[in-house]
Amino acid sequence: MSDASIKKPNRIDGRRLRSERTKQLIIEAYLALADAFSPRVPTAAEIAEKAGYSVRSVFERFPDIRALQIAAVDYAMAQVTALAPSGKLEGDRQVRLQSQVRARAEVCERWLSLWRSLIINQGDSMELKDRIRQARERYMARLEAIYRPELSTVSELERRQLLIALEALTDVESWARMRQYFDLSFEEACTAWLQAVDRLLPRDPASA
Amino acid sequence: MNKPSDAKPARTDGRRQRSVRTQQLIIDAYLLLLRESPQVPTAAAIARRAGYSVRSVFERFPDLHTLRVAATDHVMSQASQQAAGHPPKGSRAVRLKTHVETRGRVCEEWLPLWRALNANQGESAELKDRIRRVRELVIRRLETMYEPELSTLGPVERQQTVLAIEALIDFESWARMRDMFGLTYEEACALWVSAIDRLLPSTPSVS
């Protein structure tokens, strides 16, 4: 092999790395602004300024704002999955309840503005609708795993009904109303959810 | 009184009536367009649907924001009438069924407007006020329907129960049951009835 052929991949890798880093910084700038301006979608000029690049650089990486939105949603959802607490699968009913409600509350508290922006601005985008559906399905699968002992005591139909009701009850907007409209503290809102989830769930056979 | 002064009020009344009717037709056109598409209707589309000119629309409503507020007020008054037609009478099961079916119909019918209201509220104090009033109506209604059960709770637990039921019967919760989970109207109502029944405390026996 010649010297040139050895050097070429390194140069390309360096360029690719820089390009990836730029992309990442643009996504992070978008998320910071969407969070601050929610539900308004930030403009390309605002995103470019925040990221420290030109508008042209933004559109070199993302053909339009919608594509950037989708990339940002994917990144944010990966963060929620990887970093956010998701509730204990083990322990008695009270331990699981406490841990699930607190974990959900923390996710809602952190991601409310971005989630609201996503819901309001989804428009006709099938990609964004698909991400919203996936997020809800993931959350419901988590609820099903955490409350398996209780849910295993009821029929398939009732289990499905309970999961849909639990998801509605602990929706991000339900949290937002408790905090912003009814002015509950974080702890008071957690207690309200604890009481409601406990009432919704069937008694598990061990405690009957 | 002479004849001309007799005739004048009648002419004015007729004109006012026509103007009110035009206003109502414009509001109806706006609501119809919202149901057909989630996009915010344009002035031209509203005028076309109502059978008037764009100028006529803006003669009645200085801007689309004012039309949105008027449409919301119209719907709120209709929804209140719908609810008033189903007073809180009967056993727990009857009240549950009545409440949920009425709420389901309201969600079914007015979800597009609710979404438009939320999407367009921006900095509008008027729209924010309407959203707050709609929520208050929903809460008042459920407090009236389940007063026998809620009256057995202390103030904190009562508020927690009301908040939980309000979250459960939210417009978007209904939308998810119908669109995402593919439930029929009856299945969605059955789900709400069963969940509210679990959230409520026992009904006190009548002594």
C-alpha cells in the first residue's frame, strides 16, 4: 500500500467525525431552543446562532427543519430511555408504586416542554406521529412489566383497559395540569398519582 | 307615534337578525372546516364554506382570532346545554353511564376545536381563559355527578380523586382511545366507566 492510501481513510474519518459533531451540536441547540420556546418551533437562524454555525451549515446536515425535528426527537427519546429512571420491577406493591410514580414524575418534569412542542407541532408528519406512538407504547410496556403481579389477576380485556387508563392518568399533560393549573408541589402531585394508580390497580392475590 | 318611527325598529331588527345569522353561519363554517382537517382554516376557506365573501367575514370578525374566540364561546354554551340535559340523578351505575356517555359525545364532537384552541393559544389571554373555563366546567360537572361518593372524602383526598378523573376524561385521552387504540365509542365509554368506578370511593348508603 502507498502512503496516500494509508492517510486517506484517516482524513475522511476526521471529516466525518467533525460533521457528526456539528450535527450533534445542531440537534442540541434545537432541543435547548424548542424547550425554551415551547410550543413554538425555533427558526433555522435561531438554531444556527445557538449552535454557533451558519444557517447554510444547518441545511447541509438537515434538508429541512422537519428532518432536524425528527433527529432531535430520536436523540431525546434515546436519552429518556437510557438516562431517565423507569421504576422498579421488583418489590412489593407499595415499593413499585412509589418508584414508578416518582420515575414518571421526573420524566414529565424534565421533558414537558419538548413533549408539548412535539404534540402541537406534529402536523401531518407520519414520522413524528410514529415517534409519539412508539413513546406511548414503550411507556405502556413498562407499566405492564412493573404492575405484572396485579395485572395478572384480571382478564386480557381488563388488563388492556387498565393499561390505557393508567397511561391516560399519568400522561405528561396530566402532570402539567397538576403542577401548573392546580399549583400542586412535586410531592403533592406524586401523592395524587400514587393514590389514583393504587385505586386503579386490582388488589394482588397475595394481599387479598 | 308617526308611521316612519314605527317602521324603523322593525327594519333595524331584521338587519340585526340577518347579521347574527351570518355571524353564526361563519362560526359553523369554521367549526366544520376544523373537523375536516387539523390545519387552521384560512379566511378564504371559511368564507367559501359559509357562502360569503372574505370581506363579509372580516366585517363580522376583525380577525381570525376573534372568530376563534366566538366559536369557542358558542361551543361552550352548546356543551353546557348538552350536559344540562343529563342531570345527576340515579344510582352510581346510572350516573357513571350518563356522565361518561355525555363526555364521550362532547370529546367526539369538539376535539378538533379543543386542539385548535390549544395550538393557537400562544399569548392570547382570551383563549387561555377559555381553556381554563372548559376545564372548570368539566370539573364542576364531575363533582356534581359524583357528589354522593366525593362527599365521603376529606378535602385533600377529594381533590386528588377529582384530578385523577379529570386527567382520565381529558380530550386527548379520548382521542388516543379512539385513534391510537382503535376502540369504538362504546368500548371507550366502557373503559372510562370501569376506571372511574375504580377511582371513586364506595357510594354511601341512603339512611
